[in-house]
Amino acid sequence: MDWEKRKDGKPMYHACEEHIELAMDIIIDEHEAAPIIEKYTEEKSLSTVCSFCEKPAIYHISK
């Protein structure tokens, strides 16, 4: 699993349609907080891969 940190140090994940729920569950379980979910633009989606597989990411999930 590949996760990154935002500039403010909070964890973030990139997720495809298949793994959005997994990313949300991880944020909720680890941080006991509702995740912030943002949908990528089509342009950004093409250059970003899912943190859990190699498919193009559709969502950005962070704490």
C-alpha cells in the first residue's frame, strides 16, 4: 500500500473506484475521523495511480 503525506503532514491516499471504500476505512480506523474525499479532474486522474493497485486514481482521500 502506497500512501503519501500532504504538505501539512496528514496522510493521504489515491484511490480508484474499486478501492475508495478501503481508503476511507483506513483513515477512519487509524485516525478516528471522517476522511476528506476529493474527486480528481480527468487530467489529474490520468497521471495519478491508485495507492492500492495500478489503475488510474479517481479520488484523493485524506484526514
